[in-house]
Amino acid sequence: MAFNKPRWLLKENKGVFFFSKKKYVFFFTKKHYNEVRMYKIIYKKQLNPEICLLEIEAKDLAIAAKAGQFIVLRIDEQGERFPLTLYDFDREKGTITIVCQAIGVSTKKLCALNVGENILDIAGPLGHATKVENIGKVICIGGGVGTAETYPIAKAMNEKGNDVTVIIGARNKDLVICEKEIKEFCDNVHITTDNGSYGRKGFVTDVLKELLEKNTYDLVFAIGPLIMMKMVSEMTRPKKIKTLVSLNSIMIDGTGMCGGCRVQYDGKTKFTCVDGPEFDGHLVDFEDVMRRNGRYKDKETKAMENYGHKCKIGL
Ligand code: NAD
Ligand code: FES
């Protein structure tokens, strides 16, 4: 049943009226309203000033979720729909966990939510799960907030008996995430920071270059900024090492209908939401994805300016 925006709240804040599309009127008490409509946040952790972790009650999603899949969520009636890869899920508790970097209006709104508050709707789990098999020596690379999505994949690869090496890259020490969690199951963890404030100074590709010179690997997995995934793929191409990347295209419906997430792959058009999100990095036209992802930069900047203005004047 689709509900329109609540028309008014009772003065005593006891409940809310809805007008459905067929003009029926529904009244919910505040408690009931929360029960029927929402995905409640039950745990929140600020991983660093930019990135937060949210555990959300979502029983059906938790039952179906697999590593590598994503959700499309909308925070409120006015909100845009945007995708986030699953960080974790707990089938017994009936929760899913996501990690979000507050960079645009929607992600800032999401990170501003607190325990007990709700997300309006979540579609998922979407996309193909990561194919976890015993393949041999694997390198998993996480760039910035992409490290959060690398964690469940590296963990699953390790549980399958692979020899897993993880490279984590961040701009500076404060932005390094999931180090402790990854070190719990992996002994080969390399950390780089762009400014050298923690771990080795440089990019993840500096470590990758050295590892590839010393050893042979069967699979490289990279999740992070598009430019990082492109550079990783270029580095593994001459050695013909299978390389998987998780694309973060712009998405709207997440079901293959709108075409918003299309990418050029091996000369063909693919949809990240239904054909991905993982693709062979050697076949992705990264220039095209970067161009498409940058298309709404002006609008995003304007929206951020308006959002900042509203925050300051308290509207
Ligand atoms: P960032 O710009 O801080 O970069 C993180 C790391 O990537 C750097 O520390 C560096 O090691 C590496 N890197 C950056 N530029 C590089 C280059 N030119 N060559 C080699 N390595 C390079 O990252 P951020 O600000 O945290 O942004 C993370 C990005 O990851 C966002 O763009 C986000 O959309 C994307 N992301 C993707 C997924 C996905 O599923 N594909 C999931 C989460 C986030
Ligand atoms: Fe619409 Fe993929 S998000 S087709």
C-alpha cells in the first residue's frame, strides 16, 4: 500500500494521518506508525568524522543478504534513492549493517540519523552476490570508504580457505577504517595513507606493485574510488590476473528499469544494478563510468550549498 506524505501531526504528537492514493484516510498512533513503515536504526558508530556505521532492523533483508550485494534506500519522502553496499548482516537478529560516507546531502542526512530513528524504505538485497570460491592467493583492496565493502568479501574469501592479503588505503590516518576487524582474520594487512600519517606513504597501488613483483596471485579484488579501481586493473592486466571491481554507478530504481546505472563493458551496455555490481576490471570502460558519475556534480554542489544554508538557519 502506498501512502502519501503525512498531512498533519496531532498537536500532542500522538499519531499521524495518512491519505492513501485512493483517498482513504488512515490514522496511526506514533508507535504503530513506526512499526508499519520504517527500518529502525538500532546501533550507530562513528568510524571517523566522515564515515558512520549503522545497524538497521530489516528482517527480510537479513535473511536474503549475501556478501557483495547492495541496497537502495530513501531516507524520507523528499529523499533521493541511492545505493549502498552491505557491510554485514545478522540473520538471527534480523539486522543489516551499512557504512556510509557523508559526502552529499543524502549521505549527510543518513549519517545524521540516530539510534531509534527510521529510514523510510529500503529495496534489496540487490545485485549478484560475490562468488566466493577457493581460488588460491587473493588480494583484496579497499580504498577509503570502499574498505567497508572489502571487509565482508575478504572475510568470506578467508573462510573459504584462500590465502588472503588485504591492502587498505586512505587519505590520512583518521580515515583508515576496518583495520581491527580485518586483522582479526587476516595476517597480511598493508596500510597506506596518501600523506604518510599512518602506515606507508602513498597509494594502495604502490603496495600492489611490490606484491605483484614478488609473488603470483590468482585474484585481485578492488573496491574504492573509480580511479583506484582503474589503476589496479591496469596494473594486473599485463600479468593476466583476474581482477574484480565493484562499481558504484548512479542508481535510481536498482532493478534494471531506469538505465541510470548503465556502464560500457566489453563493448556492450550493462546495468550495474542487475548485471553487477562486480565486474571484470579489465573489461570496464572506466572513463565512461567516471564521466557518467560526474554528470550531476553541479547539481550536487548546489544541493549541498542549500543544505548547508538550511542547517545554519535551522530550517
Ligand atoms: P579516497 O579518494 O580517499 O581514496 C582512497 C584511496 O584510494 C587512496 O587513499 C588511495 O590509496 C587510492 N587511490 C586514490 N586515487 C588513486 C589513484 N589515482 N591511483 C591509485 N590509487 C588511488 O576515497 P574516498 O574519498 O573514501 O572515496 C571512496 C570512493 O569509493 C567513493 O568514490 C565511493 O563512491 C567509492 N565507493 C565504492 C564502492 C563500491 O561498491 N564500488 C563502495 C563504497 C565506496
Ligand atoms: Fe536503474 Fe540500474 S538503477 S537500471
